[in-house]
Amino acid sequence: VAGITCPKSRISLLQLAEMSKQQADHGDFFQRRTLPMRALLDRLGSGVQVLPWSGYLPAGLLPSELRPGSTMGAGQTQMTSACVVGPHAGSCLDNLVIGGRVWSLSQEAPGCRQVQSALDAAESDEIREALASELRGHVLQAAKCPHANHVLQKCITVLRPTALQFVVEELLSGSVSQTARHKYGCRIIQRLVEHCRASQVQKLVEIALKDIPALSRHPYGTYVIQNILQHGTHEHRRRILAAVIKGIRVLGAESNGCAVVSAALSYGLDRDRYALAQVVLREHGLLCFLANSRHGHTAAMRALDLLTGDDQEVARTRLRAQDA
């Protein structure tokens, strides 16, 4: 063991243990910040990256805020049971607390995974809510961050709906329309629609449904409309189906719009879906166009399943003539 050294410092583990003993004997030993190991300790406490071999350091060498059972400083959340699960059970990596650093960790790839693991491993709703509360004031940024959006989605899926009200309110304080059209932001709206009460996200959905045709044709907005069709209320579905029927010629000619047409034929009341299938059949050339397009063939098959009697026979005849 004495021959094993830390990569940067060249100090053996026995020397580290001796330093730990000296720290216990002299409380101000590390306060002088004169040791080469200070940079290592700062890195261990930064949350940017935890090196695997750091799990074998004596507990006395860890920064005080990372020691199990320690008291956090001002502005930090004490989470002795919400820890990042490390690769080796029982190692001190399992006890690294992330309280007070949730937002900073969430903005980096390794850190966002640590926060998600902590949310999954938390032993109670109260602990999860305390961790999620550190995202207050950062929701709009997190929704558009390539890493933090995953943490925000995790919060939405594991927290109680009542604890997500601050997420809804902060999204409403910005541009819901822009968030729905954002590569990552559209995912946040989808998760909220899936996991919150309908009354809780009513304002968000109302804003999103103000321009259904335009959002349906947008590369990311289309997923929001499809998600509302699947998880929204009957009234939301009715409004989307009415807009799809009205703009069927435009939506059916565009790939993202075709995906919304397909979703509209899949969700909602049977009579509304049947009415849409009849519109697809009556619109000249639309059924055959959908059947031959990459994103529209699913809509064509669902329309065919919904049609009955003579309407279905007419649809089959047209499709056979197209193949001839």
C-alpha cells in the first residue's frame, strides 16, 4: 500500500493517512491551504468529476462538506440520504452529497447523471423535492440546456404533481410557444402534460393550442401536439381534431403534419376519429398521397381501419388503383 501514489501529488496513501491523523490533532492543518493536495481536495468537492480511486482516501482527507453526516454551509441543502450511487457499493463515493450543487451539476453531462441518480435513489418525496427545489429560478434555462433538461424531466417524472407547480409557473413566465418549439424545451412540456393534473397545465396547453396548424408543422412543436392528443383532455383532443380537419390539405402535404394527422386518427372519441377518416377519403388524392409518403402511410392505414362499409371499399379501390 505504501508504494501506491496519487497520480498528481506523488504522495503515498500511508502519507495521506498520516496527514489525516495530523488534521485530527491540529484543526487548522488544512486551513493553511499550503499542501499540494489542496487542488485534489477542491476537485473532489467541486462535483465536476469524482475519480474512482478517490473512494479509497481516508475520510479525514475529504472536504468537510462531503463527509457523511456533515452540516452544510449557508445556502446548501443537507441530504445525507440522497447520495450519488457510485460504482462500488459501500465506498465513500456512495456518500457524496449533492445538496447545494444541483443546478451546477445539472449543467454538465457527468453531473446531470449524478443528480438523476440521486433523485432515483432518494428515500422519500421530501428529499426529492428538496433537491428539485434547487432548480427554482433556473427552469427556463434548464428546459433549453442539453444536460439540465434531463434533470428537469426526471424531476417531473418522480415528484408529486403538487411539487411541480414552480416548474409550470416559471415556464408560463417565459414564452411557452418558443419552449414548445425548442429541441429540449418541447420535452419538458410533454412530461408535464403526462404527469401533472389537467387543471395544473391548463394554461400551458391553452397557449400551445393557440396556433395548432403552425405548431403541428414544426419539427419539435409537432411532438407537443401529438403528446396533447395522447394525454390531454377530451376537449383538447376535440379542438386539435377540428383544426386538423380544417387544415387537412396543408397538414397532409407536410411530413410533421402527417404525424399529427396520424395521431389524431389514433386518439380521441370514435366519432371524431371517424369524421377525420372520412375527410381524408373525400380530399382528392390525399389518401393515396399519405399511403406513399414516409410519415403518412401510418395515417392512411389508420384511416382505412376506421372507415366502414362503402367508404372502406372506396378507399381500398383507390389504393389498389394506385398500385396498378
